[in-house]
Amino acid sequence: MSDSTVCLLLTTCPDAATAQALADGLVSARLAACVSQLPGMISTYRWQGQIQRESEIQLIIKTSNARRAQAMDHIQTHHPYDVPEILALPVSDGLPAYLAWVAHNSAEDC
């Protein structure tokens, strides 16, 4: 399936409670079929002229391209950061049955 209707969204969260709340909200609203949490990440970045180093949780959000913009809006609205990481990555290929599952479970009218 070379022109998949599925994409991955990435965002980072400051703690487990925020990560779980975002994951629950996205899946409950059918804005994502699945959200995977990768704890134990250390991010080093520049913020307001200073080098910062923080522990974060990476979320990998599996959604449909049709729901991508709504999922990104949900993340931005419910995220505690002023400028949250929200990256959309296209999925160019994958197991057709899994891609269909993601599309179905992130469909607005299911």
C-alpha cells in the first residue's frame, strides 16, 4: 500500500500523567487508533536562550490522514507546553491489515 492514508504524529510530554491524558483523549475521540508511550527519554534543547535538559515521554500516535489536523489541534489545545513538539510523518507502506485497522479506528463516523 504505497499511498497510505495513515500517518504518525510525534509529541513529547513532561510526565506520565500528561502523556496518559493525551493518549486517552486522542483514542477516546477517535483522533487516533493507538498511542504508544516511550518513557525515559532525555531531551536537550534551547529554550529562551538557555540550554535545557529535561526528562520526557515520547508519544507515537497512529492516526489517519483525514484526522491528522484534528489530532494536532487536540494535542496543541491539551498540551501544557507553550510550543509542543507536534510532527506529522507520512507512512509510505505497511502491513495492509494494520493500516486498515488504523484508518478504521481513527474514522470520525465509526
